[in-house]
Amino acid sequence: MSRAALLVLADGRFPAGGHAHSGGAEEAVGAGRIRDAADLGAFCRGRLHTAGLVAAALAAAAADGTDPLALDEAADARTPSPALRTAARRLGRQLMRAARAAWPDPALDALAAARPRGAHQPVVLGLAARAAGLTPLDAAHAAAYESVSGPATATVRLLSLDPFDATAVLARLAPELDQVAARAAEAARRCAAEGPGALPAASAPLLETGAEAHAARPVRLFAS
Amino acid sequence: MHLDHDTPFQPHHTHSADPHRPDGTRRALRIGLGGPVGSGKTATVAALCRALRDSYALAVVTNDIYTREDAEFLLREAVLPPERITAVETGACPHTAIRDDISANLEAVEDLEESVGPLDLVLVESGGDNLTATFSKGLADAQIFVIDVAGGDDIPRKGGPGVTTADLLVVNKTDLAVHVGSDLARMAADAKEQRGELPVILQSLRSGEGVGPVAAWVREQLTAWRATA
Ligand SMILES: Nc1nc2c(ncn2[C@@H]2O[C@H](COP(=O)(O)OP(=O)(O)OP(=O)(O)O)[C@@H](O)[C@H]2O)c(=O)[nH]1
Ligand SMILES: [Mg+2]
């Protein structure tokens, strides 16, 4: 296994469409819930322990070899907002393209064929990690990190926030990222024995309702 | 599977610029239009659609920055049926979507080919950007860089990847040159200096031949694309 493959997969410049999404930060900025770096830290912490944990667990389970179609259904069940489902599938499709180019693998081909409009992004992320020879814990780390790095980058653009402050927010969250990734990997192990019902289903209602409001806005910088 | 150093690089499916569709037929030619904000990209796309739509099967992808203005303008002008126009969202970074991470644009192009194809030509309009914005070869087969005379007649001299390397440079709004004091001869000479043999077209969509010369250039590209089929 190559640990450096994790750096490739988790690189913010991995060409999988993430740059056009704010992870709910644009709506939170518009609603006045993110105004500075401290707010960004609180937003990211909330997202990490809810949507981030769920994404990390789905990714870990996919990397562990759980049936990706069952996980895709589990992801739907954990994503009440239709706008967020659409965004997750769109990003999953974009990630699929990049992953198949980077780590060609029959399991990726099979999921692409079964879900031509895109599977949920965390499921594709986990399968990509597996194709890259990475572990479920690695996949969980990548998903957890993405759940906070996206909003942080977006907020730098939305508020002209000092990029050093935004990066410091991410650095301070690193120990919690490790904890969330470990919980996710543990849940993926249980999932192997008990099925996707064992995966966490934490949710952040403001992210869900905010995504619906955001999708209806005619003027916005980010797709979600 | 995981790749190690002795695995040969063998793309076994189309992730970007492969000139064929999965079924083996030749896909549509993709031409990108880039250039600074307001230089006349959408107006050129609209005029090209009117000039070419009777001879070729066309579709358009727009990359708006924070609205759907460009797509809506094209819809309002009815230059093509609505199902042939798709808007891509770029997250405040139009050059990223056409160069560094082309996945959303590729998906839009492929979806158009699938839903209304087979197509001969897809025009991809970038969101207005700076002089360094160019299209990835993985997305566009050829690119047109559109500047205008009102943005300053020193832009061709300044160069930059768009002006210097685009397959076609269009200097638009020549009708305004007298009003803004731009020296067209100097713009043409500077462009020639930067671009060598690469073509430059001075255009006004408000007078004279309009989009005619650019449409003729696009027809040449289409003929060449088909000849290599
Ligand atoms: N006078 C004159 N105006 C033009 C010409 N071409 C375009 N325009 C006008 O210039 C304005 C901007 O044109 P657009 O086509 O929207 O420019 P754009 O490059 O697509 O702009 P963005 O997408 O916002 O970057 C519009 O009001 C057009 O009608 C021209 O040849 N002459
Ligand atoms: Mg435009």
C-alpha cells in the first residue's frame, strides 16, 4: 500500500469538482452565521461531527468492501434534502471520472455502470481509496477532511477571510478529525457484520434546510 | 487493484479528450470561448449559433460566475432550443472549471451529446476571466479568445496565455474603436507580434460582416475535425 496515494486523493486540487461547492458555507454566510474565523471554526466543527462523520463512515465502509449500492442507499436515507442528494451524486460522478483515470479498477467501472448519473460522493471516495490500495481508516480521513476543507476554502472566497486564519481553523480541528475518522472506521467494521444500519446517521438540520434555500437562489457563487 | 510502478498506463475508458464516444463514433468538436468580462463571448456564441445552426447540430455550455445570465440570454434570444443549452456552476473560479478541474464541463458536454446528440459542435463559453485563462486540451479541441477594443488597445501587447496561444484571437467591438480612442492597426500589429502565424480576426457584431469571418473559421475547424474521423 502507498500512503502517498492518500495525499493524491485528499489533495484539494484533485480534479473532482469540489471547488464549485461550499459545503453549506455560502448559505451560512448569507444567513449571518459565519462572519469570521471563529464562526468558521464552529461551523466546521458542527459539520465534521454530523455530515462529516456520516460521509467518513460511508467512505470507510466502501473502502472495506461493503456493497457500494447498499451504501448508496444508506447515503440516500441519511440525506433528507433533495438538493444535497443531487449535489452528492453530481460530485460522486465527477470523482468517479478522476478516480478511474487515477486508479483504474473494475469495482469503479461496475459502480459507474450501475449509477451512470453518479453514486453518493463518499461511497465513490471509499471505493477510490480501495482502488488506490488505501485502508478504510485512510478513506475516513479523506472524507472527514473534505467535510471541513471545502467550507474553509469557500469562506476565504466569500468573506475575503484571511487565508492563514482559515488554514489555522483546519489545523486546530486535526485532532477531532482523527477521532471522527477512527469512529467512522469502527462503524465500518460493524457495518461489515451488521449491515449499513450500523453506520452513523448524525444530521445537521440547518445544513439540510439551508441547502434547500440555497438551491433556490438565482444568484450564488457556489453550486451547494 | 492498486497501481504499482510496472503497471503500464492504459486508459481503458474515456475520461476526457478521447475523440470517440464510447460506441466508437466520432464525438462533437468542442470549441472553447474565453476572454475578459464583457468582451462579447455570449454575443459571439449567439451569432455563431444563428450562423451555423442550419448546417450543423449544435449545443452550448455556459460557465456563469454567479448567475445564469449567459444561459438565460441565449434562451431568451432563442438561438437554440432550450434542451441544447446547459449552464455549469464554477464556484467563483471560472478558470478552474475550464482548465484545472474540467469534470463539470465534461459532464455537461457528454450529457448534451447523450440527450440531444449526435452533435457536430459544442461551444463552451467560459465565465469572464483574466488574460491567463485558457481551456484544458482535455475539454476543448480548439479555443477562441475574445477581447474587445474598449478594454484597452494595449491588451494584445500585454499578451498572456489567452492572447498568445489561443487558436483564434477575436478583437471584438471594432465599431467602438473611434469612440474609445483605440488604435485598431496597432492592436492588429501587436497581436501579430505575439501570435506569429496564429489567426486574428477583428470583428464587430454591430456592423459589417458581423460574425461571418469567425463562423468561417469554425467551419474550417469542423471540416478538419471530420476529415480526421
Ligand atoms: N458595440 C458593440 N457591442 C457589443 C459587440 N459585441 C457585444 N457587444 C455588447 O457587449 C456587451 C457584453 O457582451 P457579452 O456577449 O455579454 O459579453 P461576455 O464576454 O459574454 O460577458 P461575460 O460573460 O459577462 O464575461 C453586451 O451588451 C453586448 O451587446 C460589438 O461587436 N459591438
Ligand atoms: Mg457571457
